[in-house]
Amino acid sequence: MNPARRQLIEGGVRVGDLEMSAEDKVWSRHSNDKVDIGEALAKVIRTLSKTLPLSTPLRTLSIGSSAEPQFRILQSASSGGLYLLDLEQTALDIVRERTHRQCADNVTVIRGDYNEVFLNAKNTGAFLRNRLHGEPVHLITLHHSLYYAAASKWRRIYENLARTILAPTGAIHAVLMASESEDPHTTTWLYNHFAGKFCGCHNDQDLRKFRDELAKNRLFRGAQVLVTSRPVRFTTDEFTNLMAIIWMILLYPHVHRYTLKQREEITEFVYDRFWRQRRPLIQMQDHLVVYRGIRQRGLI
């Protein structure tokens, strides 16, 4: 192996030690993920706005994405209150400083684990009373947040949200990486290939499958349950940036502890398949929207 290649490979292996928040900043800066989420979110808000009376101020609960760029869309649209529930204190501190500086009085930050709140009906009721002032919200967002709950728990979370938190006219918007892909240049394929090879794991967090489950659920009878997929591209001029995202996608080291030899194999694969060929990393992204109390066909 020539010295230049070896240096890049070694740097790509080491960058796996970055904090996930730092990796996410790289992803946000060099991909169109947040643009994709913003476009879909705008369509959801537009659909709600066509149904709700003009005099009704929109109320929103954002779960797990407090400091993300879509905060600006949500803050300006949610004159009735924007509630940001997040477990990461650093992200909440960023929002708290921003809202204080910009006098955004409609924003409330709440630190907590949404699994602890919404997997339990009693806790969900307490959250409505104590955190949302007893008033349901019209919009709930789960942008890349369902990663942090097992797919087997999604149904209970959605049922508690629908019974207690969501207003009679409202929407729940979730975004996740697609769970299946045969394209070796996608994040989904990379995860299923390497996590499967080294850890015996496969991505079972499938919003399309969950859509079918919700459509059969009596609680969502009469609701529109819509799903769509769109490609997101990640490009960068730095190999370490690319590898930072690879480790984030492969859940190293927080979930999967790949050995040094395995990390070297992964890094060399990415170098040969992506970096040398200057190919973008693609993420097929699923959007799931549940519309309740909406007569016209909802946008997504």
C-alpha cells in the first residue's frame, strides 16, 4: 500500500472516535438531508393549514431534533407553541440560548427520553398535563428519532401519541433511512452488509412496513397513512468527513464495536468504492406521515 493511501486509511479508522453530535454536524453540512426534511415538513404544514381555521395557532411537539435546522421552520409556523423534547442537553442549551437571544417566546425546551414518556400511557398523560399545559398539539415530528426506539415499540408510542397528545386534526411526520437497498452505494446497503457480516445485525426499522401496520390499526381508522422515499446525497472533499459518516451509519462505537481489523476492511472498502471513484454516498430516505381529521389528500 502506498504511503498516501495508508495515511488516508489510518485517518479514516481514527475518525470513528468522534462524538455522534460532531458526526451529525458533518452530515448536515455536506448532505441535503435537512433540505429534504424541510421540503417534506413544509408540505405537512401546508396540508394542516388548509384544514385548520386561520384563527387557530399551530401547536407542535418536536421529538429528538431540537437543534436541527428545521427548528426555524417549526418555530415560525408554531405560534401556538413549539415544544422541543430531547435527551441531549447540549442541543437543548443551543436552542435555549438562541430563543432567549431572539425573543422566541413560543418555544419550550424539555429534557427527557421519549421512550420513558410515550411507551407508558400514564406518563404520556402526565406529559400532556405538565409539559403541554393540557392542550394537544397539531403536529408531532420524529425526524431521525425513531432510531432510538426498537421497531417493536413503535406501535405503542404511536398509539399513546394519538390517544393523548395529537389533536383531532393533526399530523405525525417521521423520517428514517430506508431499511432495504440492493445498491452498494447507499447507507442502507453499507449498514446491512457490514453490520450483518461482523455483528449478525440487519436493519429492521422499516417505515414502509410500519405504514401497513398502522393502516390496519383501529385507532388510525379513517386516517391517511402515507409514505414516500427520496434520495439524499452526501459529498465531501475530505476523506475523514466521509468516514465520520460511515461510522455514524454503522453505529460505531455506541452500538457495534468493530475490531481494528474490521474497521480497516471497512475503511479500505469505502476508499476504493467511493473515494477513488469520487462517488457520492446516497441515503434513501423514507417519510411517513399520519394525517388525522384531514379530508383532502395530504401532501408529503
